[in-house]
Amino acid sequence: MDLKNFFDHFLEGNELVRANLMSDESFDSIESLAEFKTESMTDKDILAEISAHLSMGEAALIRDLVDVEPADNLHHIDYDVSKYGVLIDYQYILEEGDGAGVIHHDIVMAIDAALKDNGVLPAVDMFIHRDEDFNPRDISRLEGIYRGPIYWLYNNLTWRELKAMLRRLGSMTEGNQKDDYLRHITSLLTSPRFLEEILLHIGDEEFKIIRDNVEKGYNVYEAKSRWEEAKNLGLIVKVHAHYLVMHQKVLDALKTVDFDAVNRDRRPQSANRPTQGDFNAYSLMFEVMETHEPVWREVQVPAGLNFYELHLVIREIMGWRSSSPSRFTADGFTVYESMLLMDEAQADGGETGGLVASFTQADALLERAGEVYYLYESVDGYVVKISIMDRINIDYRIPAIRDYGGPVPIENVGGPHGLKRTLEILGDRQHPDYAETFEKARMMNYRERYPMTAINNRLEKQFDKAHPVTEFNI
């Protein structure tokens, strides 16, 4: 079906009324309207006007459809004013019936070109796949990416990565769609005042290199582990297996930042902090079992940690403070928190073959079993499943939370079932038991907002040592 036949077929009487209400033109028939709409697809002024009004969701639709070659040139999509209001108002998405809409491929192609001409859509792909032929002499290809539309550079990140980034930035957005996160994050990262805050949270060497690169106008960074925090904070974005880029708008905003003033406000680095390097590590997932909603923490853990150190990490990231004992189980093995606990268990039940956490490296059992369970033998009986998400490299041999979800699993509330009831009370300030429950929860280290930064600072302090941490030297 060609474009003229498309309009002739799908335009109806109500569209004629709409066109006469919204357009400066006057149409006396469906045929005259169809002719005008067909010609509008070659009118640069009309196309520029459309590209200026489209939502990012509509631009994304056009981008998704442009490389699709549909049967009979027709794309069948939802007729949804809330999602595609401008395309429907301009009568380029027409109603097909039963909540379905249709748009012609020639319209998609024309609007796509206009969006690229007006800088709404990128003129080049914003990511170079590892399978593409790309080497250092092709580095100039990255310019089209870091000078392209900033929205689409950060669109390389997943919804989950964007959500985690906002947490690290200590900011919230009212919407919960990916488009909301993208708009909010890109506005923060082009704000000099907000960038000053971000620069307080990266390492000394990263700070110095970024400062130097901003002064020189360099946008490209090699994908090394030292840039993990700058990447997590959104300063740079991975666009190739070996390269990250800083968007030009972020670089321009950083040029207005007083780096000397920021440097004076930066927290002094610990004199005893381990030497920066490129250390093997794991990204581990910690999930509290049987809770009414998922409670999880993603944590980077350096290779070579013993189970006692892993036990300390779990207590810290879950906010647990009681002295109740614990043990790990997996693949027929039991690893006890302390030597005393193992001796008591063996004396009570004649159990043999137990391991002591301080003397047992966590990597081997995790690699062998795939999943390890941490049994917190308090009155709550929480169980934490630990699994390997990824093998990574880190700059410092210190555990740190990378991402999290779900509430704090409060102690002394009756375990997962009691947690649900307790959180319902804490969420209702008018509840008759609110004051008593809140006071009790606060005594058990409850915080309404998960204090990720504070926890990471405590982990750094606890593991900022040149030797393994055990029950005998803590």
C-alpha cells in the first residue's frame, strides 16, 4: 500500500473534523485531507515542527520501527493517546479498530530523518558492539556518540542500571518509567552544582585524571576497573567493550566547575588504605528468603575472602547487630561462624566434617556449589541465599554495595512474616501501634531509607587492613 492509499483507506470522518479544528488549513473532503497529509511528508517545516513536539517515547517508537520492513508498508501498534499523543494528533497514527492503530513506513522514514536532522535522534548508533571491526585507529568514530543526543547515550543503560545510578546519586524521580529516569539523570549530570557533589565521591586518581581530561577536552576513557565508580555515578558511559565516553554536555558542565574548591572539600583518603590496583573480585547477590517482597543486595567482594569476612559483610549490609550465631551451608558442607560453635555442634550431635569460617575461603565453595545459604540463628531465623552474579575487577580489595532492593530486614520482629506486618504498621503513621513499633524498630537499627553510603563507609573502615579479618583478630 502506498502512502496516498494509506490515508485514503484509514482516514475517516472524525479525522476530517479533527484536522479542521487543529490545522490552519480547511478541508472539505477526506480526499483533500489525504492529499495534504501525503504532501506533508516532504515538507521540511512540518516535519521539523513534528520532531520538536514528539515525546521521547514516540521518538523511540520511530527509532524501533525504522529498520523494520513490514508487510504492505504498514506497522500495527497500539492506538494509545497517552503514549503516542502527538503522532495521533498529527494524524500519522490512524485508528484501525479495537484499540489498534496503524502507521505507514514512509511516515516512519520521513519522521526518522527529521528527528536526526534536528538532533532528537542520533545520526549514528550510540554503542559499538564487540563483534564490530573496531580498533584504536577508529577512535574518531566515538565522536558521533559523545556529541550525539545525550538522552540516547544514557539509553544504553538498562532500567535497572539507571535506577541504581539514581540511588548512588542520592536523588529520586516522580515517574517510574525508563524515560523518567533518563530525563532526570541527564538533567543532573549536566548541572555544574550537582557535578560538584559527584566529584566528592570518586577516588583521588580518578579525580585528577578527569580534571586533566576536562581541561584538555578529552571525552574517551579506556574501560579499566578504576572507572567503575565514575561509571556507576554516570560521569562516563560504556559504549564499547574497551571504551567509555563522557558526553560533551557533561564535559562542558564540568568545565564550569571549580575543581580547586571541590578538591578542598574532598574527604582525605586513608593513609593506610590498600594500594590501588586491579584486583579479581566477585559481584555477589545476597537474597533474604521467603520475604513478602524481594530483599536483595548486590555486593562487590574481593576474591580470597574467608567465610568469617563474608559473615561480617552480611551483617553489615542487612543492618543486623545482634550476637546471635550463624552458619553457612552448601553442597553438604557446614561452615560455622566460630570454632566454639563448631565444637558445640559436634558435641551436641556428634556431627563431623564441619568447617570454621575464619579458616575457609569462600570462593571455592561458591564456585563449586553455585549457591551458599547463610542461616542467621536469631529469633527471626532469616536465611540469606548467596550466589555469584559476575566475575569482575576492582581497584581496592574492599567490599562495597553496588545495588540493592527491598526494605531492611528488621531484627526481632518474627522473621519474614513478622517483617511484613511490622512494615505495614511503620507505613501508617495513624496506626495505634505505630509509635511503639517505630521505637522498637529504631532500637534494632531500622532506617526508613537504606543507608548505602554509610554502610559502604563502615565496610571500608572494617576491611581497610593488610591482613584477613578472622574471629581471632577482629
